[in-house]
Amino acid sequence: MASSPSLVALAAVALLAFFSPAVLAAGREERARIRVYVHEQFTGPNATVGPVAPSRLGANSTFGEVGVVDDVLRAGPDPTSQEVGRYQGIFAGADLADANYFSAITLVFTAGERNGSTLSLQGNYAFPVDDALERAVVGGTGAFRMARGVSMLKVVSAETDGSVFQLDLVVFTPRRRRGY
């Protein structure tokens, strides 16, 4: 008995839909919404961000400039709020025309239920941050093993010696099973 082309096509679409990542992930992922605050110090003996190598194109260019950051992550915008981790990473000037940087950041959680876990962020960092800076969550360890998601960074306060940023994350991880 020969199958009609439309029946074969319908069966193929049904199989593709069944095995699609969205269907496979349905009910198998956990979502976490996280808000932390990044406290950055520009100057003094406790500076947490700074250049490592200047641009080879001169003082008016950021292309090729490399810097590092090791900011404090806190539960709130107040400098006395609980420290929950570190915001560590590198940035490199990757735009010949503007002050746009590639950044690779690791959130290292050192307190609370996420203690010992990390999240990795990656993406463009454009100056100045007018509204919100969006970067991808590309991985993690511990409670965030195999994480994916998105982060949004917004300026809370900006002073001459430092800034505070609100960092909101939506993180998806596979549901944990025994032995995993």
C-alpha cells in the first residue's frame, strides 16, 4: 500500500517537532532569576578595574586595549550589603571606530546557596552604558552546570571613583538527576 506524499510529509513534520530542542527541553530545565549588584572601584589601592595593555594605535583609540576586572558582587546597591561573590574577567577593545569592547566575565559566587558555583558571560560592552547592556550567559559550574541565558547590566550610580551596576540574569540549567 503506497503512502500519499502528504501523509509522509505530515509524519516527517511530527517527528521533527517531537525531537526539536524546545520539545526535548520542555519540563527538563530549571529557570533562575538572579539580581546582584556589581561594585566597581576605579581608583586608589582598592581599584577593581584597570587597563593591562594600551592600544597600539595611540591614546585616542581603544582598539587593542586590554583590561581586567575583579569587582565585588553584592546582594544590594549599598556598599555595606552582603558580599555574595566576585565579577571577574577581561575586556579587549574590538572596534576600530568606537569604544566597544569584547568582554568575558565569570561570576564567582562565594556565599549563600550558590557558594562555589560560577556563571560565564560573554559579549559586547559598549561605552557609555546608556540604558542596559545585554550579554549572553554561555556556561557555568556547580549549581549552574551547562547554563545558558541572558544578562542585563544597568548603571545604578556612577561617581568619579567608582560605579554600581544592577545585574539581572535569567539562567536556564538542566534539571538535576541523581548521579549528575
